[in-house]
Amino acid sequence: MPRVAVSGSYGGLNVGDEAILTCVVEELRATVPDVELLVLSRNADHTKRHHQVDEVLPSRILTRDELVPQLSGLHLFILGGGGLLYDGEAQSYLREVEVAQELGVPTMTFAIGAGPLTEPGTRAQVRSALDAMAARTLRESGAKRLLEEVGVGAELVVTADPALLLTPEPFSEDMLRDEGIPLGARLVGISVREPGGAAPDLTASAYHSLVADAADFIVDRFDAEVVFVPMEHGDVQEAHKVIARMLGAESAHVLKARYSPGQLLGLMEHFELAVGMRLHFVMFAALAGVPVLALPYAPKVTGMLDALGLPGRVLLHQDRAGPLLAHIDNLWDHRHVVREALPDQMAGLKKQARRSAEIAASLIHTGRT
């Protein structure tokens, strides 16, 4: 029975990462039905409860001596998916990769993202570890450009984010009712986080006010209720800061319960439109065929928009709402055209997303791609 380890930012910290793990597990089991899966997680208990895997290790607390017997004899060690190679965290993830490589275990990246990578020591470690891998798949072309600039000389294959293969789960009327969302209302989904690169020139207060103006515009212009969808715990606080500045706060809702990635994907099917920052919020909306306006806070979001051919990107770089409202209004006017185009665009990306598991299966069976 082939034994494979998967390492990433798993453990319930981010809905997008949990969606990635769900799909990585499903794809590996589909391509290698008898595979035994070991996951290295930041919260082993959470991963055991929510994912159908054979074994889970608490990656952040294990010493090298404790890792060695767990990784010995693996058929493959997988790093990814998700954005793992960036300053401050890459070294932690690569430690496990390097132990596996010292043990002679084939290693690969699985549709990962990269950047920022500015620290010389981290860049050298990334270059060395990836050049020693049996295969390297990336989720966007921007990551390939960065890793080439870092000096990785081995082949880099751009596939797509595994979460594109997520299956929706029902989000019922009872669930909407439990969240206080009126049945039959027109709904628009919103995702906010700390502004970061999406609003580099704004204070936090100005950022929250700008998004509040956009939410009020949606409520008034489209006669809609707005539903804030937290993708990480900190997003809840950001959403409430926005609602506190809304004139139409009675028409705003923040999801209170915790939902699986599949359930949040099912929720998207209730939305007429989506506006937001988080990468996997944008991805879930597109998967559900919902026209989405992204506020890119990082290159990975821009890369997803380019791959989808989605229009209407806007940076919150000025203390006035007009440009953002114009983008929202334009997307609303063209929402039927965008909705019709999304399935064909998603089909190509899903095919690319399956390529990572196919490469992994080849390595598991032969030790080479």
C-alpha cells in the first residue's frame, strides 16, 4: 500500500486551505485508490475531525528525531497546496521537505503559491529544496515567474488551485433562516479582511468606510441584503467594523456559525453577485457561477482573475467610493453575460487542477514523472 504525506497550512485556520486539503485528499484517492494518507497539520485534532485521512501529525511541535520515523519509507512527500513559500513561513514548511529528501523520499509541490520572497536565506533554501524535488506544480504563473527569478532551475509546471475541484454541499433555507437572512431576498456576498495590498494608501478607518459605502450602495441600488462571509476568524471583526459604518446596517448579515468549505460553496449559489478580497471567496463565487468583483490584496488574487478572464478589478487606493461603486454597478449590469461565460472558463481550470494529482500518482507508482 503506497504511503503518502501531505503538508500545508491545515488545521482550520482558513476555509480556503481546508478546501484545498479536501480536494487534495479526494484527488489522490481517486487516482491512487489504495493510498494511505498522512497529513502534517498545524492543528492535528481539527484535521482528524474534518478530513478522511489515515493519520495526522502535529507538524509544528515535532522535533527532527520525531519526524524521521514518520517520514521513513514514504512513497511520496507532498508540499501543498496553498501559498506556502513566503518570507517568515517557507523555512518551517521546507524543514519537513528537507528531512524527507535526506531520507531518500521523493518530494513534490502540489499547486503551491509563492511570494513574497525577499530574504536571501529563504530564497536560497527554496531554490535548493525545489531543485531537489521530483516534480513541482504551481497554482499560478506569477509563482512560476518568481521562482524562476529566485533561481529554481528545474521544471516548473503551472496547474491550478485544487480547491477548484470542490463539490458544493447544500446550504438550506433552514440554514439561511438560522443566520437571520430573509428567505426570498436578493442576496449579495461580501468578503473582507485586513486591507493589505488592496488598500495600501488608506487608513483602516477609511478602508472600512469605503467598503461600508459600497455595501450601502448594493442595498439601495439593487434592493438587496448583503451577507459577509468570513474565510478566517479575523474576517468577522473586519466585517463588523464595516457594518458599524453602514447606513443600512439592518440589511447586513455576518455568518455566525462555522461551515465546511462545501457548505460555503453551496451558500454561493444563493448570491446574485459577490464582492470581496479573499482568494477562495472569489474562487467559490466563480465556481457557483456568481459574477464576482475582486479587490486584489495580493498577486494570487490577480492571477486567479486573469485565469478566469473576469473583468472589473479595482484597488482601493483613494479615499472616495465612486470608482468602486462604478465597478459594482457595471458588473451588475453585465452579470448575466458573466454568469453565462463562467462555466466554460472554469472547465479549463478544473482540467488543469487535476494535473497535479496525475503527476503525484505517476511519482507514487514509478518514483518519476
